[in-house]
Amino acid sequence: MKKLLFFDSTLRDGSHAIKHQLTKENIADYCKAMDNSGMNTIIVGHGNGLGASSLQVGLSLFSDNEMLTTAKKHLKRTKLGVFLIPGFGTIKDDVVPAIEAGVDLFCVASHCTEADVTRQHIEYLRKEGKEVYGILMMYHMTTTEKLVEEAMKMQEYGAMGIVIMDSAGASTPDLVKRTINALVNKLDIRVGFHPHNNMGIAVSNALIAIEQGASIIDGTLRGFGAGAGNCQLEALVALLHKTGVNTGLNLYKMLDASEEIVSKIMDRDTGLSALSIISGMAEVFSSFAPHVKKAAEKFGVDPRDIFMELGNQKVVGGQEDMVIEIAMNLAQRKKQDDISYIFESLL
Amino acid sequence: MKKLLFFDSTLRDGSHAIKHQLTKENIADYCKAMDNSGMNTIIVGHGNGLGASSLQVGLSLFSDNEMLTTAKKHLKRTKLGVFLIPGFGTIKDDVVPAIEAGVDLFCVASHCTEADVTRQHIEYLRKEGKEVYGILMMYHMTTTEKLVEEAMKMQEYGAMGIVIMDSAGASTPDLVKRTINALVNKLDIRVGFHPHNNMGIAVSNALIAIEQGASIIDGTLRGFGAGAGNCQLEALVALLHKTGVNTGLNLYKMLDASEEIVSKIMDRDTGLSALSIISGMAEVFSSFAPHVKKAAEKFGVDPRDIFMELGNQKVVGGQEDMVIEIAMNLAQRKKQDDISYIFESLL
């Protein structure tokens, strides 16, 4: 099995949800917070990608170049990606400046039956030594056979992987299964999936895609994105870790970025909170949350660590005493760690 | 395959999310709106069920009796249900008055390893000729073998079905599959599932349960419920209809109740909107939504019908002209229907 790659479209698909009004501060804060999370690529820009900012589809608050250079400044480990629909974006006016701004990875997209239009962009970018992925949008609108054909074209042009987008959130679990399976069997390159949550199954459709051999998942933190939103990456990662799949991602850093940054950019918060996800992962009933928050604050420990420990101890009802005991023990352990750290640094 | 039954816990599990402050108006409005939807049972009351209202777990705004009689007044076709945890609720003080208030169906619940405590309540209710289901909470906390044993006890006591609750939202798809499969194989009565959405997979876990033979799904409109919320029933029903399963439920009535009533009761709206669900079901990109809303208003037609028709016509981008044409046609058709209706009523 190929190592799973995660593409983070929070600062691209999320743009749709706020009419492309991302600020430089949003971008800087998010990239700073996520750079050490193990995320493979953060995709930044207008919802419709490079060159799309316009009166017709919506004007970005800042230019592509301003957004990309802001992101690049704060991404040391994580790659900077962009989305590009040929027609909106051209090589001369958009791709060349994006390369200059430090973009590492390009997602070149077309409607699911129109891979031909991506040829020159994909070929150009490969020649320039960039990472390039082919994206097929609204994948549900064609047959699996035709989709495989279009994907094979992109593979021929030099795409390093093909990501299909469930742009309308129209996927049934069965459609995901059949489609990803066919693509994985026919292509030599990675296959990826970008779900939307219109019928409430984006996270599970991503899981199904992975089961069928998809090795790229493109989603967003807190599900921030167009329409019903995307596959909420931190929920997916929690589930994967729970089932023993090591994603290489730091879940707590993702949850922090979700709570502290993304929830504040969203105009209407429809995502799952960190404590919802952690309590599910820890297998602890949500009624513990207020007690956990209070104890975490009082003893200066992470409420998520308390939840995980409550889970280990298999609590059932609202045993408040146990919450306090666990918080005290965690605080004690933390103090010892701090002391050992001071000693170690003296040696 | 047994006909699927849906239990609607919006006015019970939702109570948790608003500290049990449901008003009589909330209950009346909801029951009126849902009575003609084809819903099997609406469960009403305190989040922890009959007799649970207390300082310790939270006081309901109105007494159990006030809530139940209010609901009963507006439920002609749909059954009135209550939730009951022996210990909180007693036969004399709670069950007898509930029967007098017109409750049709009782969900008698215990922790997943403590079915014994439900014996006298289940036996009493069957003797009284009531519908009774056995509920096993926090089902993930025990082994499948033990869970089957506990469920068999409830079956022996006279329960007409067993519903397992994923109270902590801790289920992986695999756990749901194994557990429901084992219960369906071992029991002679219906098996049901009540998911929570902590890791974003409540709807798909319900689908998996149905695939494995579960024939009761207990969820809520808009996912309104404790913690991360529940399986959003209207999303699940949209998906089932899309895959050709006839639930007997009127999806539009559910979407109306979700938008017009439930979204206003929730203190923090984390549910999927009607247009999100319908656009996914119709396979149409969400960017059409503002155009659809405008055209629906202008021509006095249902925006959901426009979405479904856009789907039939396989639209791709933002063809605003087509939205208007479809809305005009729908308005024309509606006018003709109205005229035929007037003629028919004259005959």
C-alpha cells in the first residue's frame, strides 16, 4: 500500500464559502499553524484557482501572488500547492508567476470529460520540474469507462496522480467504490479523492476510497468549503488513527488549527468541534465535556488528554471525581516532564 | 427484508443540546409538521427520558406530562414514543402517567451490560399492550458476544426490537458491521441502530447498519442531539431514495421541518441545510444555489424542484438562463395543476 498523501484545500475550497475574502492574516496564521502538522500540501487561493478572481465568479480580496507569497513565507516543511483550471489560468499570466512565488505542486483541473484542455499545462509544469496532479471535476457525470479514459490521458501528459472531485456531493458509497476501484486498477499513478458533504457522508466516502486503494485524500479542516463543505480532515485522521492507520499527521495540531483559526474564518460554523471528535475517538460520552473543560483549565492540562485517559479507564456516566483525578495526574506528569527537561538541558 | 422503521429522536436527543429547554410551541410545531411525513414514531421528552428531569442531570422547562400531552394532541398518524431508563423513571410515577398521556411506544434503555434492570418495565408494558423496544446504550463498551447476550435477555422480556446506541460516537464502520450482523443473526426480533456523529460518519454508519439487516434507524432531523449530534435523518433518507430504497417518508416534509422548525430550536446549527442535501441528491454543483433561490422566489416555485430538474438536465457550470427557464416551466405546470384541481373539485 502506498503511503497516504493528504492535500489540504482549506484555504482554497474554503474561499468559496466566504466569497473569496481570505485575508493575508488568515493565510499566514493557518500556514504557520499547519506547517509542523505533517500535512503534505496546503493549497491556497481563489476557490476556482489561479486567474479565476473576476467580477463574474467573484473577486478575491488579495491577488493570487499576494496570497501565494504570504503562504510560502510560512511553509517550511509543507508544500505549497495551487489549483488551476485552464481557461481561468494561463501559463504566461498565472503559472509562471506562481512558480516564481514558490509554488511546489499544481492541481490542474478540468470537467470530467475534458482532460484534453489540461495537456499543455501539465506538460509545461513537468518540464519545469514541478509536481503536477490531474483533477477531474464533477466525476459523477460520466461513466466509469469514460472517466478512466480521461484519467489515462492526464497520466500520459505527465500527471503524477489523478484526483477525482465529487463536486456536487452526489456520491453514493457504491459509486465511490466502483469508480476508485476502476481507476486504481487501470492507472500506474496515484489515485485521489476529493469528497463533498452534501448528503453527510464525505468522511466515510473518503474512507471507502482509501479502502479501494486511493492514496491521496483532498479535504479541508472543519469541512470548510463550497456548499455543504468537504471531507473534514481532522475527523478522517482521527478515524484512521483509531483503526491503526498511521497517517504521519499530528492530529492535535490539526484540531488546534481547526478550533483556533478555521472556525473563526468560517461565516457559519458547520464543522465538528475538536472535543466532539476526540470524545468519539476516546469512546467517551459527550456529557463529560463541561467537566473536562473545567478541570483542564484548573490544572493547566490539555482537555483532549483528559478525554483520552477517560477512554482508557472506560468511564460510563458523569463521574466528575474521576475527571479531576485524571487532570491532577496529568498535571503532575507534566510537571515532572518539565523538570526532566530542565535537567536534561543542563547536562 | 423487513420494512425499515424510523424513530425520530429530535425532540428527545435534541433536548440534551439545549439543556432540556424545549417549549410546548417547539413540540407542537414539530409534531404538526411531521405528522404527515410518514415517520413511524416521534420520541419526545427530556434527553435522559421519563422521570430524568432533575437538578443533577438538568431540569426540563416543562414536565414530562406537559410535553407528552402537547405532542399527542398533534400526532394523528405518527406514534408518540418515550425514552425510559429504569432508575430515572419508575412504573408508578412515570410509566403509568405516560400511558395515560397517550404514549404508544416505549424505548426502555440500560447500559449495554445491564439489560436485567429493564425486565420489569418491559414486561409491564407488554402486559399493558404497548409497543416496547429494548435499548442498549454505549454499545461499544462490551464485546459483541456479551451484547448479543444482553439483547437476548430483552427479547425474552418481550421487547419487540433491540436498538443499540453509539452513545459516544465511537463506532468505526467495521464495528457497526460486525455488531449489527451478529445481532441480526442471533435475534428473532428487529435490530436497530442509533448513531452519533462524533467522527463525522453517523449517516454512513446508519447505511452500513441497514446493509447488515438493521430495520430500525433512530436519528434526528438536522442531526440535533447530544454532543456532536446524531444521524441526520433527512440526509439518510435522501441517500436511501437516491439508491432506490423506498422509505415511505416524505423527504420534502422532513426538509421543511428541518429548515423551518429544528434549525430555529438549535442554539448552534451544525446540520446540513435542505439545499445542501437536495443539490447532492440532484447531482448539481452548489454554486447554483443563489440563482435557484432567486428564481424560485420570482416564479413562486419550490427551489428543490428546480434543483431536481437541473439534475435531470445534467447541468455543469453556472447556467443562470437555464435556472430561469426551468423555474418558468415549473410555474406553468403548477398553474395547470391548480386549474385541473379547481375543475376536479367542481365535478
